[in-house]
Amino acid sequence: MVEKDISQAVIGRLPRYFRYLGMLKDEGVERVSSRDLSDMMRLTASQIRQDLNHFGGFGHQGYGYNVENLYEEIGKILGIDKEHNLIIIGAGNLGQALVNYMNFERRGFIFKGIFDNDPKIYGMKVRNIEVKPMEAVKDFIKNNNIDIAVLTVPKDSAVELAEELVSYGIKAIWNFAHVDLNVPSGIKVENVHLLDSLMKLSYNLALHEE
């Protein structure tokens, strides 16, 4: 897909469109208007049309959107019409929980390996995936066509690990460590700061209680 200058806010809404369209598809709905989607998603119909127009629009005046077609097209835009191979770095509670979440696999995100630096858990299996030592990461990435590395490690080690993973051929990092990563501009990084999200929720709760 040709790279376009599209805001991260628009890109951030695409998974929501995909999720809601999937729900409509499962319910047997064949077409939906931007107004119907706006009622479901708490967005304006104008915002929805503007977002989708970045990628071609897909709608027809007087008809709306074909649910199955739009669902498939957004899936292609998100790159989930093909499989992505992942590894987890950090086999703690969070790492294990991510591997055990079956919906990732249904969307084409396949966990191939789990790595940790604690010898006591080498050989432990999570969903039949054996925890391996960090020394095995380089060859594993090379031999298993790994696209994405998931970091669930303390922030003190995350920066150095990210640099190593990039040198081994990793193209994208899903970062759960609470630290900014120093990677080349061509490497894609998605930061997930769980505490930031919880503090935002706390702020909104406090605001509501005033």
C-alpha cells in the first residue's frame, strides 16, 4: 500500500471502524449509512465520511456502505488480510496474558516465540510455545520470518533490547515498557502505556465527581 500523509488520529479510528463493522457483519447487516455508524460510534457522520475518504470513500450516495466490503477493505488497510509473525520478549504475567489472548491469532497475529533472561523458566510452555533464552532470539528471528517484537520488559532494559532487535531484522515493535525507544525512523513503534491510560481514566472520573 502506498504510504499517505494521514493523521494518527484517523489511523487510530480505523480499528474501531473494523470492530463495529465486524459486529454488523455478524448480525447479518448488509449496508450501513454514515449516520447509523455515527450513532453507534459516537462520532459525527461528517467525521466518518472524512476519515473513509482518505482511503477512497467506499460509500454510495443514497445507499451508504456495503458492510462486508468496507469491513474487508479496512482490514486490508490495517494489513490484517495477511499474517504477521510475532515474538514476545519478557515471559512475565503480561507476556503470558498476551500469548493466551486468542483474538490476536484470529486477526492474523501469530505468536511464534517467547524469550526471557530468567533460566528458571526456560522450557516453560505458554499455549505450547516454549520459553527460550535471550541468546536464541537472533537466529529465531532470522529462521521464522518474524515481523513484530512485543516488549514486556522493565524499562531499564527495553532501550538496549530494542536496538538489538532492530539489528536482527525486526521491522516493528509493540512496546509495553514505559520508556521511549531509540530506533531508526523506518522502524514502526506502537507504545502502550497502561498507567497513562489508567491516569487518564482517573482524571475523567475526578472531573465527573466535582
